[in-house]
Amino acid sequence: MVTESRGETVVLTLNSGSSSLKFGLYRVSTSRTETLLAGEAESTGGESGQIHASDARGNALATEKQSICDQRDAIDQIEHLLNDARQPPPAVIGHRIVHGGPKLRRHCIIDDNVLLQLEAATPFAPLHLPPALTIIRSAREHFPGVRQVACFDTTFHADLPDVARILPLPKALREDGIQRYGFHGLSCESVLHQLSADLPSRIVIAHLGNGASVTAVKSGKSIDTSMGLTPTGGVIMGTRSGDLDPGVLVYLAREKSMDAAMLEDLIDRHSGLLGISGVNSDMRQLHQNAPSNPDAQLAIDMFCYSVRKQIAAMVAVLEGVDLIVFTGGIGENDKHVRASICVGLAWAGISLDETRNRTADNPISDPKSLCKVLVLPSREDEQIARHSWALSPQSAP
């Protein structure tokens, strides 16, 4: 079967989470990125797993509940799905990698040396890198000889100015890679790709989901972002604390005898919306519980408050703002959160059109707003496909 023509490549994208694996198959060329299918394997590592996928028209190709033992098993089932759907085999496989550490800052072809560097970078993102490494190794086994590409969430922020990149710690620690990296870079890139020629000079991108960050973009370049050394910092998230007074961790270590593993578990898995509410990390569930549970309402309010503060900070960094973009699961789908955040930005002349915000009909800003506000989908997988194509031999003229 012919899988590609000159300048055209079939790319499989793999976007791994701690218990899920998003995947997509794309035909990529210079002028377009065509979706062939997209899907997700959920609840990997449990008995209640589910794999579902749909074709380019949205027709279901699979919706099956079955045991998905681990990430390797998920790759095996994805391979069977591609075969059953009579899809062309991939010529390149692109992986979303949250953190490449200090040595891997650009998208690259994966070889044995890159794998070693990714393993060394695991302490920077212990929630994300181990499952990603498992996926890479499994993809190598299932698709032998197929080029594998690492696409980093940190690449978009690799050229942050020193004033934003350097942390206020002794200079010697920079040699260990301790600095601000920034994340959700692939999501930010996908937003800029969608804006294309209509790209204003000063943009604030609020990627709001289980993980959340706010980024200041000037003339298409990231100049500051809320996340720092790891994906734990910045705004309040689903189970992650976001920024804390460092003294809190010192106190817990000294007075509660919490070691590094215990602190990591606390701030990554039991804090954020889950920690505040004591109920759930899912914003949809918190909205349902809020009328009868003050702590659930408090979690929502604190989330909106922390995002609003970060947006205001990025407006200051940009010395004004031309466009605010909401993206990510919460940003795209939660009209109440968008409204709450923007109400608190009225002092900056930012206001929403209530009807347009309710239906996410762009622009959702009021015509009198001094800043346009949009809701755009986070298309990370398409961005991975484009980067993977750019690193494939078929992209050469």
C-alpha cells in the first residue's frame, strides 16, 4: 500500500498521560494536515479500560470497554485498530514529551542517546516521563524501523528572556538545569497556527484543563509563562498545587517529617481543586457539588482567581494585550469559568458578550471590549504531526 507521495507523510501521534493515551493518524504535507482518525485509550492499567476512535467525519471506528493492562497493551490495541480500519501504516511516529530537561530543548528524532537523556530528565517530570518512555519503547517494538520523533512542550518557551527564565537562586544551580522551562508549548503553538495570518502582537493564552498555565506571547514568541521548573507550578490545577510559598514545603519537611517523595505526592496528586474541595479534581463535578458544598465552590473561585491574577501579570509583561485565548478542556467548555475570570478583568477594559460566551461563538468578547477574547481548541496532536513531518525525509523538497 502506498502511504505517502512526494512531500506527504502519514504520521501517527501518541500523546501519553499517566492513565490514558491519546492517538491520531494524520496525512501531512506542506499545505495541510489531514486527520485520518483520532482516538483515546482510557484507564490504562485497570479493568475498566476503554478505547474509542473516530474517522475524519466523526464516525465511530471503535468504542470498546476492555481491560487495558498498561501502556504497552494500549499500543498493541491501537495497532490492531489501525489495521482493522484499513488505515495506511505510519511512516513517522510523533510523541508528546512534557519535559526534556536542560539538554533536550528542540524537537528531535529519537535514538538511543535521546532515550538516555529522557531517562535522565525524569526527575523534572516524574508524573509524565515514565509513561512516555514506556510508550516510546513499545512503539519501537510494534513499529520496527519507523522513525520516532520527540516533540517537547518546553520547546516553545526555550528562548524565554533571562528576566523570565532565570530563577532567583544562586547562579551555580543554573548549571544543574534549574530554571523556568514552561509547558503546554504544543498547545500554544496550535493556537498560533489557528490564528495564522491574523496574529496580533500581544496575546495571552490561558490553557485551562487538569493541568493549567497562562502564557504571554509577543510577536509570536513566548516571553513569559506561569509554569516554572516543573509542570507543578503556576495556577491552581486539578490535583497540582500551583505556586506555593517555599516555606510551606520547608515546614512540612521539618515539622511533619515529610520526605521528597511524600511532598511530591502531596503537591502533584492531592492538592489543587481536589485538595481544596475534598471532593473531586474535575471542574464539571465541582459545579454539580457547589450548590450544597461550600468547599467545592471555594475550589472553583480559587481557580478562577489564580488564573485571573496570572492573566493580569502577563498583561503587565506584554505592556497591554490585544487578544486573550481560552483553550484546554476547561477553557474551551466552561462558560462559567471564562465569565468569572473575565469579570475580574473589567478594570482592563475586558468584557464578554454573555450570549456568545455561553455558546463559545467567537469572538466571545463584547464589541466594546478593549481586548478581543476567543475560545480555540487545543490541537496538540496536529502540532505533533506537523513537527514530525518536518523531521521526516518526505518533507524535503
